[in-house]
Amino acid sequence: MFLSNTIAAAIAPPDPQAVTRLLSAWQAGDSRALERLTPLIYEELRNRARRYMRRERPNHTLQATAVVHEAFVKLVEMDVPWQDRAHFFAVAARQMRRILVDHAKMRCRDKRGGATTDSLDEFEFDIAPATAGNIDILEIDEALIRLSEQSERLAKMMELHYFGGLTYQELSETLKVSEATVDREIRLAKAWMLREMRPPRRESEA
């Protein structure tokens, strides 16, 4: 299942139409389609995971390749009517989120007193380190759950961006909206999540 770095480096960027066609063929029962699909998507999944892992602490016990491997196995085993490439990577983002959250929960249980879990780079949420402190993955997951109750669209966009590693351009193409809309809604979602995770302190508490 794993691709060596040498082979992966030689793979050309995935053709969106080719991925969609192969997903359809695989869905129709063509077992050879999965063999052709794997190298097209595996390295792209790993690149997306790397984007996320760069925001994690340097000594994270999970590596991008391990996350992708587990996510890929789950995706292959799923009975999902794949619509297109965008749909596949949206489901992949959800799987990677679950894997990372489950790992964080396990680490939290293993630590005495339920110490903090894997913390994310504060810059990603535009927080001043001097006042905010670290934000961990479980806080983000819980905030996303609450955000989905307010706006499934914004929650999905944030999930794709943070856990799926989609750029603003990719979000624009996947969600069929302009990049200006993506930028505006990501800012809105960030602000809402920040208020949930780090409520403003009252003057009497300062």
C-alpha cells in the first residue's frame, strides 16, 4: 500500500478528470481502477496531511505517512457512492480529522490528569501567544462541532481547510464559490471558533 519516496516523487500531479473517471470505474466494480487510482491520490493525500502536521508540535508521535495510510485504508473499505474527486477528498478530510482526534484523545487518556493534547500553531488562528495560550486539536474539533450546528457550510469549509489541507483556491473549486467568498467565510468561521475557544475576558478579570 505504501509508495516509496522515489516512486511518489516521480508521480505527476493528479488529473482531476482522471481521478473522477477512475473513481467511477472503481465504483462500478473495476478492480484495476483502484490500482491505477492509488498512485494518483496517495501522494496528494500525504501532501495535505503534511500541511496539517506542520502546524502540530515538532515531536508529534504521528507522522503524515501513517495518517494517510490509515485514512486510505478506511477510504478503500468504505461503501460510498463517490461523486467526483472533490467528494473523495472531502471524505478523506473527515477521515483524517477522526484519526487525529482519536489519537489526541488516546494521548490525553494516557497522561495523568488528562494533560493537554497535541497543540496547534497559534498563528493559524491569529491568536496572540502572550494572551491566548496553546489551542489543542480537541478544542478545535469541539468548536467545529458547535459551528456545524450554526452553519454546516462554514464547518465543512474549516474541516477541509485545516484537516484536509485544501488551499483557498482548492476550496473555491470544491465548494463552487469564489476565492473572495472563501476568504470572507474562513475569517468569519475563525472569529466564531476563537470566541468559542478563547472567550474575551471581562475587564474585571483582566
